[in-house]
Amino acid sequence: MDHHELQSRVRDLVSVEFAPYMFAWVEDSQPSSVFLSLIPHDDGTVTATRGDLRDKIEPWLDEDGTPVRFPDESAACDWAWREIQAARALPDAQSAAERARTLANGEQKRVQWEERLRRWERDGT
């Protein structure tokens, strides 16, 4: 699958209006804060970032904590489609690994917010 087909599938899955917030193919290496961005590189590989639909952008990591890198557009788009489908699935449809990853991400966010709250209470920043 190429990124045009992936964009079409995403539009069919969510809506024409919401699709740009779910997926972006980023030619200029400047990812946006959409849910999932794929970034092609000169060597043919593709990396991915995730955004919070506001201003946060971070590399998409695999289970080992390493940024994902795909050998080509097809492999990246196939993976992205699975991730987008999983994000749109009801929690019961998630596999045990997906559920564990979701819970770990939630726990990480909770810890970050607690640290921010403590810093704010201590320093006012």
C-alpha cells in the first residue's frame, strides 16, 4: 500500500474532515501534531511520529523503546494502517500487547502530570 491508498482508507474509516488529523505523509521532514505522521527519507526508509493534535510530537517507538524505521513506504503504510485501526477499535478488540502498551502509556502520562503538579506546587512553574 502507498500513502495515497492509506489516506483514502483513513478517510473511509473516519471522515473526510477528520482524516487530516489522523494521518499525514510528511515530505518536508517536518512532522505535524496529527495522530500519526510518516516521514520518508532520502535512503527510502520511513519513520513515524505521533502527535497529540495540539503541539506535542514524538517519535513512534517499538516495544524496545527504539524509534520505528521501515524499509520502504509499503511497509510503513501497512503498519500505519494497523495502528490507526487499533486506535479506532473498542478496547475489547485490542490484543493483550496493545492493551499493555496503552496502559503503560497512560501510566507514563500520569507520572508526567504528577511531576508537573509537584513542580508547580514547589516553584510555581
